[in-house]
Amino acid sequence: MDAVRARLCSLYTDQRPRDDEAKVVQFGDFVAIDATDESRLENYKPDSPDDFSYLLTIDICALDGGGVATFDVQVCTPKWLARRVEEEPIINGLHVIVVQKHDAQSLRSFIENYVNSLSGGTWSDIVDKMEYLAHSADRYPDDPGHHSV
């Protein structure tokens, strides 16, 4: 049996529009809600280059066209995290990517490399492994506060 593999489909920030405002796009055999230009990772511009935090949504697709899954991860800088720890002395860092500065290309490469390294016997195996990096929005849709940072 061949291993199931995944690829990165899209990355967008928390400025993603509601479903009725977004455009629908076709990725192989499945349809997804696409991000607007403003919410694409490459177009995100933080107010401060070294002090920010935002929610990044990651869509991954099965290479065989058999699945798509959506994940959320908090992206922040050490300076933002330090301010957060002053407010709340103990925080859970699960599903957080810490970056020195906003660099969309480096962040995209980091996530693509992670997704490309995933393989498993089933799509569920891929989703399980992806949850080491990001929170599954598909498995816990009613828990937008799942992130503890």
C-alpha cells in the first residue's frame, strides 16, 4: 500500500473573509474557499516588524486529491511573547510558531517543508501528524479559543 502524502494548498492570516465573501477555487478534485488578496500571507504587513502576533490558517491537500484539512497556528515574535508572559506568567505554547520578524517566504518554506515531510497510511494519519504544528480547525470547529497564547 502506498503512503498517503500531503501538500500545502494555501496560507492566509486572520483577515480571511467569511465564506459568503470569499471566492471558491478548485484544487484538483476538491473545492475550497480561497483567501482574498489582503489575507494572503505574502501580503500581511504587521504594524511593528518585530512585535506582532496573528493567526495563520493552513490548508493542506492530499496529493491524490482525496482530502483537504484546515489548521490554525499562532505566529508571533519573541517581543510579543515576552509582553504576553508579563500579563500571564504561565502560557501553553502549543500550536505556536515564533519568528524573529515577518518573513512570508521563510515562513512558507518552513511550513511547506513540514507538510512535505508528512506521510502515513491514511489521511487521518497525516492530520494527526500535522497537529504537532497546528490546531485542526476541522476536528474542533467550535473551539476558536483553542490557542492558549
